[in-house]
Amino acid sequence: MKKIFKNINMIWARFKGTGDKFWDELEEQLISSDISINTAGRILDNVKNASYETGITGLEGLKDLLKAEIIKILDGQSAGQLEISQQPPTVYLVVGVNGVGKTSAIAKMANMYKKQGKKIIFAAADTYRSAAVEQLAHFADILDIDVVNHQRNADPGAVVYDSLEKAIAKNADMVIIDTAGRMQTSYNLMEELKKIKRVVFKRLGRDPDEVLLVIDSTTGQNARSQAEIFLEAMDISGIILTKTDGTSKGGIVLTIKNDLGIPVKLVTEGEKLESIYYFDPVKFTDMIFS
Amino acid sequence: MFEQLTSKFEDLFYRIRNKGKLSPGDLDSALREIKLALLEADVNFKVVKEFLANLKERALGEDVLESLTPAQHVIKIVNEEMIRMLGSTGGSINFASGGPTIIMMIGLQGTGKTSSVIKLAKYLKEKHHKRTSLIAADVYRPAAILQLTDMAKSIEIDVYSAKDDDPVKISKAGVEKFTRSGSDVIIIDTAGRLHIDNRMMDEIKKIRNTVKPHQVYLVLDAMTGQEAVNIASAFNATVECDGIILTKLDSDTKGGAALSVYYTLRKPIKFVSNGEKVDDFDLFYPDRIASRILGKGDVLTLIEKAEKVFDEKKAEELSRKIEKQQLDFEDFIEQLKAIKKMGSLDKVMSMLPIAKSNKAFKKIDFDQSHLDRMEAIINSMTVRERRNPDIINGSRKKRIAMGSGNSVNEINKLLKQFAKTKQMMRHFSSLKGKPGSPFGGPMGI
């Protein structure tokens, strides 16, 4: 412990005067990609530390250290698969605030898994927003996937229950549940989500295999609050980062992983059904510095 | 909205206030805290730099350190600079003279354009008594047209759509149709698009050049991060924007994007949208939001909302009753109805400063269905029972339970809650407040 403090002090001494501007600018770059100021500070401290220990002080060398530090935070989540249950149907519950691209992400996921030969059923559990069901049905049509829906304003839990029944009856491999967008601060709507989860547990004897929080990469620091509150309510297993074809870097997912331990699992970009990928920490880090 | 920033400033100024006098070091640490708070609120880092430079210059220029009340002085400067940074009061729409006023709404995907179009239409219809019509020019997103027509139907507004046409032609035909039919305002709902998608950006430029809208509004998600400035600048460079509509302020976002965008574009924030109900739409008041940042609560908004739905006389009567502790179930149900009219309960509560600072308040169940149940129970009471809740004994409870389709347990809960509310009201009325408003107490500043 003592040694760490000594190191930090020496690094500070070394960079003070000559390197301040350099570090300031690095910090600004991190912040401009929506990484929180706390995470940015932590990353830079570690880089300074590593720089002292390795003797690396050149610009390119420091950049590599910085990338390595970011990849370290994102690690433990190498581009892997999502959980597939041994007892079908595998259930993916997709949640998030309004307008992040939940339905599009679901369509892209379904396209991906359909190509792997999976039989999928959509549960249209957004019974609230105008035309939400029709939006999902449109994708279901294109992808030739069954969709379970009820009337407008029906109980989302009932939709989910029926979709599980249907999946079991039809021997489907997978149920993907589309939920209404909701602000994390809305108590009632968060309770409604918990109920959906309970319905899955009641019918299958286990929780959904993945509870995926969709985060819009354009979002700033509020994404952390979204992740924290959804995690508390729902035990989020991973993040789907959307709209990465824009100019925002989505750096807040770094803060979310660092602070809350929720990994990014999937990344989407563009409006094509094919534009969905497993998250790759190295590629993502390169993007932050592009 | 802006809640976290508010609490940051509160902490900071509380500490300074306790010290009384400010040292040069204090000023720097205050500025540092403000910097952190602004960055955490998603204010663009370049904007933060300039804001702090202005702040410091003013603070030093006005000899804040010599002032007898330096903390208040700093607060005053921060407040003023913040208001300046947020621009002027929104909402003023320049209606065209002769012929309809054409408004075009643009923005990224998922910012809430369609909802904002509906909310604005209802606002113009009710507040300005304008015959408003809509054009559905988003032919890309599945079911976008259906979403607009469906919502428009609920507020009885006409929509022009042509599913398989091109958005430029649709806009042109729609404007022609509604001009002929004598609309006062025509709002065009365009598809969400990326600001770096040349083809799509070209499309809104063409729409603009074809129908020549009088106003172009950029719809901005209040949760947008550091890129907000670049996004807004790109849209503004393509089709000059006349104003911003800030959406999703009902989340706990700090909304720093609004500050950055106004600061960079110098385009006014016209309206804010803060909930899923069609009425969750308001003019933008920079001073209110700045004072909210500084911890005074968005009191004026709530007073206005309350005044809109509470009958003035009834409110006075209620205030008197609260003071005399004569609140009964008749008043209670009146209140329930009014609160329901104001929007969702948790949103109303979130506007009260006390709700933010008081932990006990946070735990209160703001369940809307709960309100409905309460209403049903009270409706099953006799007039005498409503006026004298004390007479509600066991057999009366049973009858009320049967009548309202609830258990006796629920009746007990409501009675208890009523007693608690009475107590709470008493507490509020002991605070100094605006007379005549039932919310005078908790909102008094």
C-alpha cells in the first residue's frame, strides 16, 4: 500500500510542470467520449502508475498503456455468446428507457439467432405506446417469426405468459420479450418489469436467461443511473449498446462496467437487420481513440 | 430534472455558507466543484471551460471576496450566469401572417419527435386556439405513421400521410391540403436521422426548401451526452433551426445538454417535454430551471400546474380547512381528482423540494392504481361518513369494503393514510406559503 502511494507521488513529481497539459488533454478526450469524470480519473491514475513502473513515457507508449487500462476494465466479457438454456425456450428480456432502440435491437437479435437455426417467438409486451405492437409485428413479418400480442393496454405479464405457453407448445428455442420504454425513475413501471420477470419464473422455474438493458450510445452520464436502477430492480445481465454508427462513443458503458460490473454484450449500428455484433473490448477501445 | 446538480450545489454552498467568509482558495474549490458538477451533468467540456472562465472573471471583478456575504454573492453570480447560459424564456412562436404557420420537427432517432409533435399540436390547439394539422413524413420507421395517426386521433387532430410516397412529396402535398382546408398551423413529423447521414440530411434540406417552414425545431433528448453540441450544430448547419424542444426531462437526467446546446447554437429552448402523458409539455423557463439547479425546487411550475386544475375558491376553502384541521374525505377526493389531473403522482411529488430532501417522503407509495382504489373506497362512503370519518366503525367498514370491491384491510389502510395526510397537511400549513393554494405550504420559498 505504501509503495503505491510513493509511486503516485513520484509520478506526480515527474509529470508536474512538463506533463500537466498532456494529462489534461487525455482527460478531456476521455470525458468527451462520455466516460464519467471519476472513471477517467481512475484510468489516468493507473496509467501514470504503469508508466512509472514500466518506464514508458513516450506518447505512443502512453497511449498503449491507456488502451490496455481501458481494455482491462472492459475485460472478462470477451466477445462471447449470450446464455442459452439447456431447457428451451431460452428467454431474453429486453428493457430500457424510451427511444433507445429496443425494438430494432430485438429484430436484429432475432435475425442473428434465426440464421443460427433457432426458432424464435416475440412477446410484444409493450402494450402502452401507440403502434409499438405494430412495429414489432412488422419485423416479425419480415423475419417470419411468430409474435404474441394482446390488446392495447393489456397486462404485459399476461402477454409474456402466453408467449411462453406458445413457445412450449410449438417447441420454440427462444422467446424474446420486447417491453415498453420506461424511465428508470418511474416506480410503477419498474414494478411492472419485476412482475414480468416473476411471470417467467413462475412458468419456467427460472429467471429469464438474459435480462438485457438497451443503452443508446448517444446518452451521457444518465446511462449510469439507468443501469444502476434497472440493475437493482431486474438483475441486468448485460447491455446492448445501440446507435454506435453515430458520432457518440458510448464511453459511459466503461463507467457502468467499472462501477456496477455490468458487461456490454451486444452492439448495434445502423438500420440494417444485419448490423449487430458481439461486443469486442479491443475494437471498442480503438473506437474511443479514433 | 437537474436534480443531482442541484444537490451538488446545495452541498457546496452549505459548506461555504457555514464558513461565512470566502478565501481565494475557497473560490477555486467552489469553481472546481462547479466544474465537476457540470461535467457530471453532461455539459460539454468546452462549454464548462468557458462558463468557469466567465464565472471567475465576474467573481473577481465584483470583489466577491470582500463582500460581507460572499457565498450568497457567488450563488447569485452562478445563478445569473446559469440563466444566461440557458437562454431566454421559450414558447413564443412567431405565427405567420396570412396562411398557415408551418413547423418542421427534426432530430436523431428516438429523441421523442412524434410524441413532441402530438404534445405541441395539443398545446397550440388549447393555448393558442389554432387549428392544427399534422404531416407524417417518417416513411422509414415501421409503424411510425400509425403511431402519429393513432395519437392524433386521441386529441382530434388531422394527419396527412401517404405511406409509399417520398417525404418531400408528402410534405408538399400535406401543406397544400391543409392550406386549402384552412389550418392555422401545420406540423411536419420527420423521420429520425443521424446527423452524419448525408442522404438523410439532404432529405430534410429538400423538405425545407420545398415547403419553406416558418419554424424548424430540433428535438433534443435531455439525456444526450457530450456530443449534443456536435449533433445540434450539424442539424443547424443543414437546416437552420429556430428552436429546441427538450425531451425526457421526467428522467433523473441532469440535462446539461440543454446548457451546451443553447450556449453553442444561441437558439432558444422553446419547450420541454417531461412525461408520457400528452399534457406533459411546458414552456421552457431558464430561471426556473436555474433555481432548480440551485436547490429551490421547480416551484413556479408546480404552482401553475396546480392553479390550472384547482378551483381557486375550493383551494382557499381547503387551505382554511387544513389550518383548522377539519380536512374530510370530501376534500380528500377533490384533491385526488385534482392530483390526477396534474399528471402522474410521482412527477408532481418530484417537483416539491421537500420530496427531494425528505427521506420519508421518498418512501411514500406513488402508485396510480392506488389512487383509483382510494377513489373507489371514498365513493362507497355515505356523505356523513365522508364528512365525519370518525364515525366509520366496523360494520360501516364492512359495507364500504363490499361496495367498493375491497377488503376491510384496504379500508383500514385508507383511514390510516387519511389520518397521516391530515397530519402532513398540518405540517405543511405551519410552513409559510402562498395563501389560497393548497400547495402553498410545501412550495413556499
